[in-house]
Amino acid sequence: MAKEDFYELLGVAKGATEEELKKAYRKKAVQYHPDKNPGNKEAEEMFKKVSEAYDVLKDPEKRAAYDRYGHAAFQGPGGGGGARGPAGGHDPFDIFREVFGQQGGGGGGGIFDEMFGGGGGGRDSGRDGADLRYDLEITLEEAARGAEKEISFRKNMACERCDGSGAEPGSKRVTCPTCRGAGQIRRSGGIITFTQTCPTCGGAGTKVEKPCTVCRGEGRTLKTTKLNVRIPPGVDNGSRLRSSGNGEAGLAGGQSGDLYIVLAVKEHELFERQGDDLFCEIPIKFTLATLGGTIEVPTLFGKASLKIPVGTQSGTTFRLRDKGMPSLRGGRQGDQLVRVHVEVPQSLSPEQRKLLEDFARVSGDAAEPTSKSFFEKAKKFF
């Protein structure tokens, strides 16, 4: 049976760059890795094939030979089955460790461990507590000024009876009989050997001699807890606050997860947020728009004076500097944008009506109810 094309195995074009080759190999290696597909012989075989393909194509000399002669470039005289393969005898697992930054045997706390649960430094996903999410709704005023909020939620906490160890008081932890204290077990998958977290002790290397009667050896129980949260000024919808170590407690003394508070800012009846700026619309009397004057407008930080020039038109927008939202990045505070809407009275007293009619007559509005500029543009339609 003819061997598959190395480029097709990795899913890349023949002119693929070194970075494209590595990216394609990472994706395929993770997909077919034996730890992700226990007992799947087809996946194991594909893992070997993509490792062999990458080992050839990453080497400029091997790649040049392969591009010119194909698989025949790596067959011995006569093309016999005993010829040395293109991977040069390299273990596919060694190639995987090389690409993912792992040197030597299993463990080390690198990308390999994070994906497949190997032992070593860093957090142990088999024993450490899960991260938690808490959705918190706040007002726009709280988002602008900052706030202190108390939240209450249920989570797995360290068992009080065994202090999170999982062992009954007076009992102790003993070496795990399955992994003999290593925290990992080694399995053979044909020509390769790989490690995985011990299923008996979860990677701890020890197990309790007598499980705690309250938590049954888990080291944690479900309880309600309260936490004070400080909300910094300037947060917005979707802002996340991280509270380290306030997630779920780990198993049998494992590291606690983190708590992420996700904020949702309520809609405000007056203000609309636009980045760090605030926008509001304020109605004013037509006499003020005509004669001009000064008004007080609300802000999230108190009142502010706004000067209305003589002859202000409806829809005019004014800017109040530094009256918007604080910046989370520590920059200049946003502004407040105020758009004025000129109100037209819907009913008039006889005296008001007479005065306006006199004004219309004196100003010529009765004879020319539209502006001259508009009339000049529109007169060709008449």
C-alpha cells in the first residue's frame, strides 16, 4: 500500500512555511495523541504518521529530498522493507515534546501537562478546584464611582472536620499502591510509552488511610459563602474581576480555583454610555433657545452649569469636559455630551398667542414662514 503524502497528512500546501508546518502539526498531534484517544489504534497510527511527516518536512535537507524523490528518498537500496525510515528512528512522542516545549520524560508542567494531565509543577487539573463565575449587576453610578458589594454563593469549600486533607482525624496519608508515589502511571501503546495521571490518587502520589466521615475523603463540602468585592471606577458591561483562590476548593488538599465576577451595568433612565463618554438629551424652552441663558444639568457626579448661546437650534450638542466615565486604564476621564431639544408649546393662552402673533408680524415670519436659505433651494420645484 502506497504511503500517504506528508503534506496531505498535515493538511498544508507544498510551499508551507516552517511556522505553518508547526501549527498544522500541533493541531494534528493533539487530535490524535494516544492520551486523548485511549485504546484507539487508528488514532495512535495517525499520531505516528503526522509525527513522521513533520519530522521530515521541518528539516530543510530532508524536505528537499522528499520534494524531489518522494518517499523513495528514504528507502534503502532496492527499496526493501528493512530500510531506515525518514524519521531516523525518532520516537513520535519525542517529536511531540520538542514541538510543545517539553524536554525529557513526562511531567514538567508545560503545555503537555496542561492538555493531558501529566504530573509536575503548576496546577493539577485532576485535584485542583474549578474556577467559578458570578454574574453581578450594578448601576451606572456604581460603575462610575466604584463600589463595595457583598456577594453570596454556594461552592465546595475545605472540609472543616479534616481541614481539607480528606483523611479522618487521627488517620494519615499513605503511599498510593497503584503508582507507588509517582502520581503517574506509564502505559505502553505499541512502540511508544506515555504517562498519565494516576486514577487512584489523582496525581497526589498518596491516598488517605481512612477517609473523612464528613466529606468521604474528598476534602471538601458544599457550603454558602460570602465575599466582599471591590468594584473599581470605570468598569463596563462584561468587565471581569478575578478573585484569586476564591473558586472551589481542590480535592484532598488540592489548590483552590479562582472566582471571576462578570459585571452587567443596568440601563440608566437618563444617560447612555458611549465608551468613556456619557450622552444625555435635555429639553429646553424655545424662549431659552432664542434668548440664551445658563441652565443646570445633572451629571453622575452632581450638577453642572451649561451655557446656552443666543439662537441655539434644536439638536445642538454641547460637551462638558471630564464629566463622563473614569478610564480603567488610568487616562483622562471621559466627557458628557448634552444634546438639547427645543420644546414647542402645545397650547397658548390668549395673551401668549397675541404676543407671538405680534412677534411674527414684526419679524416678518407671517409673510415668510420658512427660512430664506431653504426657500432659495426649494423654489425651483414651484
